[in-house]
Amino acid sequence: MLDNHVNRAALVGVDLIVIDEPLWQEISRRIALELHCPVENIVMSATHSHSSPYPEDGKKPSDPNYAVFRNNLKEGILAAIREAKAKLQPARMASIPALVT
């Protein structure tokens, strides 16, 4: 989470093969409400892990545990956002001049 006392933003990384549109729509809306920031200030990325469940697409038999996984995933993302918000600390940023060789 980033906050400069004017704008807030969230950078979220998840260990999934992909972030599908329904997940993005729901969780970005919930993050925006939690952080009081616009959805446009939320960046979510997937690590493209092949050890995580693939979003259900109707092309294969559905996994009976998928709904529970999906709910736990959403709650885990929100818990991480809440923790980041609670642990927010001042930081300084500066550009580093390019090294000329």
C-alpha cells in the first residue's frame, strides 16, 4: 500500500496462474472500499503459478473445493490489504542517477 496523504494505491501480488475478470472486478472494488481509494489506483498481478487452481471456465469438470478456495483467496487478499494499511510507515523515494560507464 502507498499513501502520500493525497492519494492511496495498492500493489497486490497473488500466487495464481491468472487473475480472471470476475476476481479482479470483485476484489478491486472491495480493496477500493477498504482503502478509500479509486479502483484505478489498484494494481494486481499473478505470479503465473501452475500449482494454483485455474479459474473455472466450463470446459472441464468443476472442482468441488473451488468455491471454498476462491472465497479464502479473496479473504486472504483483503486480510493482507488490512495488514499493510495497519503497518503503513513513512518512506522516502528518490530517483537514482543513471550510472555512466
